[in-house]
Amino acid sequence: MDQSVAIQETLEREENCTIVSFFCSHALVYGLLIPEKKDCLIFIYNHRRMAITGDDVSLEDIIPISLDFAVVEVFCVVCLILGADTRVRVSYCEEELELRLPFGSHSRCFLTEVNRAWSGRSSLRHLFKQIFVPTPHLSLYCFSFFLGTYNVNGQSPKESLRPWLSCTLNPPDMYCVGFQELDLSKEAFFFNDTPKELEWTKAVSEALHADAKYALVKIVRLVGIMLIFFVKKEHAEFISEVEAETVGTGIMGRMGNKGAVAIRFCFHNSDICVVNSHFAAHIEEYERRNQDYKDICSRLQFRQLDPTQPPLTIMKHNVVLWIGDLNYRISDLDVDNVKELISNKDFETLHTYDQLKRQIDKEAVFDGFLEGDIDFQPTYKYDTGSDNWDTSEKCRVPAWCDRILWKGKNIEQKHYHSHMALKTSDHKPVSSMLIVGRINGEAYKKTFEDIVRNIDKMENECIPSVSLSQREFDFKDVKFMQHKAQTLSLFNDGQVPCQFEFIQKPNEPTYCKPWLTANPYKGFIAQGGSVDIELEIFVNRTTAPELNFGKQMIEDILVLHLERGKDYFISVTGNYLPSCYGTPINLLCQLREPIQDMTQETLQEIVLNTEKPLDIPKELWMMVDHLFRNAIKQEDIFQQPGLRSELAEIRDCLDTGMPDSLPGSNHSVAEALLLFLDSLPEPVVPYHFYQQCLESCSNASQCEKVISMLPQCHQNVFNYLAAFLRELLKNSASNRLDVNILATIFASLLLRSPMKQDFAEKRKTQEFFQHFLIQGSS
């Protein structure tokens, strides 16, 4: 009996729809063609009996055949001819649904219409056509991934890690185990050298699941942040393209007491990135934690095997797994209320006060990431060696500092636990077991080859083409270390899919100037599809010097190339606002007015100026004077980073002279000073004195002699800074600074190597500068 009449009764009279097919199984499913400007839809109805009227059915779901729609698998399509049922698994909005089609013409018509609709929408339409012939389908194979994170508070292993790492019934296929605060000693902080790396690696190796043999693939560490990657030995041969990188988010992004380490690799056809991070501390610093996340995402990059290809960022991977001490706290509840909710095991209510949840809900961080339900008590802070909450004078509020999140398709979390049995640290370790899907390699290869043959055939028949939203981009008022972006939209108006790529111009090493990037710089566009490309300008210490004085301009021509098609030319122009950042010391000493009050011609004339210069740059004096008056006793000064927004305000103040006093926190002014020193084209100790500094580092009088030979303005700056730092050391009881800390931070800025600095040279530069920090130095 035709049950479409019952379905038609559920539709609005004015709804202009055409029922193109249906089938009966456990539910009625109808494909409806909606007017041209809307997506085609699949309507899913439930029914409890033979549907005669609209009262006999109820609408359960609507699936749009849009860009998010995909056919994942078609089982036994060839059996349509033999009279058997067929199952189709589709995905939409990151969810999957299996449709069961009975034998008959209705099912064949249904598949045909879905294919036709999808072909116009999806970049994978050719894949669907391949699946409709009796060839191997693309099956998803799964592997298990154990993730663990543990802030060990500088302790050595004192107990077995088996309760944590062997908590699953079956052995995982892979382990990624992350540590934070591996070593809190000054040796680790200054020289990134610690015996605890070996101690904790050994402890992990001994605690892996006993029912499998594992191979160590990679270890990466940045001061106290370490990530260890193990894989079952039988899977090791399928691991490839392993790379590890680190990024510090401490002061100036140089100090590795905070930051991230990451490992990326390919497993069969899946590319995976695992990140272990340690964000900024203190309950009120959630914005700084947000900034740490953004800095890590933008700055942590993996080089590719092909050196002509741009590096891979974290988010360029199919699967991203993020673990660590993210340090987000519980806000707006006092410690007693928090502990009461914990004792009642009301974790759902407590979670509503969690800073990370609130920031994710605001889309401030971890956009697109998922985290499992938290049904364990907070993992911080305990009295070491016990399960007792912090009884110190600070009596910190318990918090879920230690977290595990993931991003990607075909991932299922099997558990998310803390492990109270371990008592070495003031944190408790956390673990998660994820099941990650991967594609059958042989079927993938065969289907891909078929796709390529079809595409080649179509490309021989049709030339690809695209339309561009615009071909000229003008960036107004570009500033030092300020991101500016505009969007270029490409629409495939040709008859075939197309591959696009920005290519190098003749005699140029890359496709664009060093201050410009295009993201993505290459890609695929389906027929009728589109892609947005972000053109971004960012001027750093490398590119600023020539822009400051007009030797280079914000001007470039990008060449957008279509494979088997033509090239398109895109103009990028703009104006750069000169800055004291990236300007040489001797020229800054000639400037008595803010740099942005002067024209390019005036700035170029100043080079020839014979007027008596200032003793030191006024911008340097403003920052040091501010810190001397306001931050001489500031705790962790020069060790805690500032806020990006405040750094921008300080830069503008220095470059324009407005307002009269520097804005921002003491930490932001301190970091602005370090960035100023780091951006100098010629360091305070000019490059040609560098070797003499190394040779005289053990002799205080010889060190002073070298400084006496510097150009006068450089000598003045060196002595001025050293005198200021000695004043800071007089207040070390309040600011917690010492000679080693200041030597480590400032030696790398004042005595920069013209080449890559090795470990021995680093120690010598610190020894050199220490002579000027000792009380009584001139």
C-alpha cells in the first residue's frame, strides 16, 4: 500500500515539496526535494502500524543533504540485484546514522536521488559513485588511545604508576603520557637539563599494560613539560612522519616554565597531533590562560618533509588530542561551598562554576573540542602524600586543573577518570581511553585510485576555473606585532573540481613576502563549492627594521594557480606605521619626538643628523622609569607574561607619545621592555663584540673593558639596564629575583649571537652578564 499519502498529510499545504522516494524498514524515510535555494532533505518518520493517515506517523529527524552530509559506507550494494537488504551509513553534523533499505525499486530510486543531491553538494561526490559498484567499501578500523596527564610538582617517582597507566582491562594500542612540573629546580629552568626525565620515563615504561609489548616512539620535553609516546610493537611499522615541537608561553614566549610540547605522526591514513600543555596559574588569570591556548595554537608548528611546504599547525591534523594542567579553576564559590558539593558528589553543579567550561561555552578557547563528562572530584590541590585537601595557609579552592580534550571525527571516549591512589604530588593524575576510527588502507587506496581516474577523465574534458571575491586588498595602518587579516573567497564556477595553490614568482624563495601569509595556501574546491582564504599580515622583529624606514613597503603580488587551469594575480598593499620596535638604538637616540609624528623623509634625514643625541632612547627610559617607580617589589617581575592587549597599548603609547604615562600592568610593561630589546636590529652588545664577550666571560675586569669599547649609546643602554637590575636585586625578598634568573633572561637579549647559540655559549653569556649584576659593579 502506498503510504506516501500519510506523509503528505503531515506537510503544510503551502510547502512546495516533491516526494521522490521512500522505503519501509524500522522507520519510514522520505527524500523531499525543496525549492532551489534550500538543501534537499531526508525526512525520517516513526510508525507503529501501517501508515494510513497523518496520525499514524511522527516526524523523528530531518537530515539536510548539505556540505556537512556524507555517505560513510554502503554495505552489499551489489545485493540489490540479488534481493537482499542494503544498509547505508551516513554522517551529518558529526553524527552518524545507519539506514536499512529493503529490496525493491523504491530503495534503488532512493539511493539514486540521494546520490544526485549529494553530488551537487559534496566534494566527495565521486566517492559515492564508486561505492555503487561492487568494489571494496571504505571500512573504518578502530584503535585505542590511552591519554594520561600528571602534574608531579617537581617530585621524583615514589610509587608504581600501574594504578594509573594499567587501569584498563585490555591493553591500549597507543599511550601518550604527559607530565608538568617535572623538575622545579633552577638547573631545569635555566638550562633545560634534568635527571628526572629518565626517572619518570622509566616509571612509565614499567607501568604500561602487562598484556602487550610496547615500543617507545618519541619523547619531547620543555623544562618541566614532557610528553612520552608509546605504541604496541605490532603497530610500530605503521607509524610515520613523527615530529615533535615545543613552544614556551612564559615571559616573551621564551621561558618554558609554561607552554606546550607536542608530537604529531601518521598512523596508516590518519594524521594525529597530541599536545601536552601547562597554562598560567592563579585563579584570576583565566584570560592569560586563554592567551596561552591561542599562542600555542598559532606558534607551535611542525616542519614538513618537503621544505618548500609551509609548516603544519596543530589544527591542520585530522585528530587533535590535548592534555595537560590547563590550570582553569572554579570561580564564584568559596572553598567551603566547593567542598560541600564535592562531598555530595554533585559534580554536575560544581562543573557550572568551572572556568574552562565557561570559556568554552563563550567560544573563547578550544573551539570544536570535546571533553567527556566529569564524574570525579577535582584533581588539585592536595597535601602531598595524602588525599586531604590543601591545609596550607593559602588553603586553595579545589579545581579540575588537569584535563583531557579531543577534536576530530570518529572518536569515542571509553573512560575519563582521576586516580586517587597516587599520592606523590599535590595533583592527582587523570586518564582517558579514546577509540579512534581509521580507514581501511587497501580499500582507501583502491577507491582513491578510481577517484583519480575519474577526475583525470573529467579534467581532460573540462578546464577548471574559479571566481574571486576581489583581487585587490589594502591593509590600513599596519602595526608592529599586530595581526591584520582579510578574506579572499574562491568559488568554483567550472565544470570540474579544482586544486588551487599560491605559487612562487620567478627568483623568489616563497609565494609571498615574509610579513604575509595565506591560509590555506592550497586546497581542493568541489564543483559549485567555495573556500575562504585568510590573507594575514604580521610584522615581527625580523621584518620591522626595513619597514620602519621605508626600505620595504607593504606591497606584494600573489599568484593563485589552478592545476590544469590558469593563474590569477592578487594585489596586496598597505601602509606600515613606524615603531620604536625594530629601530636601531643609535637612531632612537636621535629622535626627540615620537616616531609616528615624523614622516618617512624626516626619519631618513635623521640618519645624517649631527645634533647631539639623547643618552638613551626615551622609549627605553619610559619603560624602565615606570618599572622603577611601580614594580621594584613586584613578585615574579620579568617571569610572568603580560596581556597582548596591554602590550599593544604600551607600543602605541611609546610610538605616539599618548597618553603621557604607560598603560597596563607591571608585568605587561616588563614584557614590553624585553620585546623592545629583542626587536633591536643590532643588540645592545653589537654582534661584532659577541666573540670577545665569550672569551672574557670568566674575568670581570675584561668584561668591563669590552663594554667600555661599545659605541656610546650602546654602552649607555647597557649600563643603565644593569644599574636598574641591581636595584631590583636589592628587593629580592619581595620580587623573588636573583642573579641567575636575571642573567638568564637578559643575557640572551643583550648578547645575541649572530648565529644559532649553542648550550656552552649560552652559559658563557650568562656568566659574562652576571659580573654586572653583583652589588658594587659600576
